[in-house]
Amino acid sequence: MRLKLQDLNVLKADALTNTISYGEVYKIIAHEVALSQDQLLEYLGVRIVEALRDRFAEKFSSLTLSIKKIALPINGTNALVKIFLLTVPNRKVTGWVGFLGDKQVVRCVDRLLDLPNAEFVVSTPDNPERALPADKLYGIFQANQKIKQNHVLYKIPDPSSLFNGILANPDAEMIYIATGSFYFINQVKSQWEQYRFK
């Protein structure tokens, strides 16, 4: 982020009260990010700029804000698979998977299929504008050359029925994971809370 000060004489005064506290800028940005339920980074950017303008308008004449999403789905998927392969390589895994359509889905699916003896349950996240439908995600899994006989693939329309399978066929040896978009993971978390207290 770059701020252009209104008056260069402020710098010559060498007094913090006359300039912008970058600690306070950080706190404002952190606050806006923490509250964010935004679907678009651009909208989050607008909210951050407005909050900074409201606090420091008299102290700068222009503001350039750059937001970079550093937690790409493939990074998380790589980390997840690596941790499983290093720590519990022979355990059975059920992966509940749901992505938004604008993510690196093909690469993520390719990496998930490195988990041996895994079963995957694909579903559609609750984000009508951006969700990748379960049918398409299922097709991406099926088209991958890594899909083997020791991989099992299921498709359900939405995460609300994920835990029905656990209730019907409990398996104490199975590790269950949810991966994909945060929308999907939050849906699974919500369902888990309901399931856990049944």
C-alpha cells in the first residue's frame, strides 16, 4: 500500500502527530479483513480504502492499495496432502471436496489423488454465482489419470447430507477431511457442529 502525503512539510516537522501511523493503518486493515464476509477482494479493497479515508483523509491526497490472495487453493491442497503422506500415509481418508468454479480445481484434484486409498465425496458449495457444481467436480475427478481402483468417488448435491454416511456406517479408523473453498469448508463445519451434538 502506498500513501501520498498532502504536505511534505509534515515530514520536515518530524512529529508523529502530523503524519500517518502505519501501526494504526495496519490495525484498520486487519480489522476490515477480520470482519470480511465479502465475496470479492475488490469489495474488501473498497471497504479498506473507505476506512483509511475516514480516519486519515486530511493527511493524504492519494492512496494505492494492492490486495493479493496468498492462500491459493493449490497451496492448501499441497500442504494437506504432504502432511497426510508424512504423518499417516496408510490411514483411510474420506475427503469431502467442494470448490468455487474460478479456482485451480484441476490442479487441486490432481494433488488430492496422490492420497492412496482415499475416498472422495464431492459436493456443491453454497455460493450460487461461483460454485462449481458437484457434477462438474465429479467429472474432473473421473477424467484424471490418477483415479485408481483404490480410490472411491461419490457425489452429493450439497453438504447437508455429508454426515448421513458417517451415521449409517461409522468407521473409527477413517480420517475425515473437508477441503476446497472456504465456503464449502464452513458449510461442512456447520454440519459437523449439528452432527456432533446429536
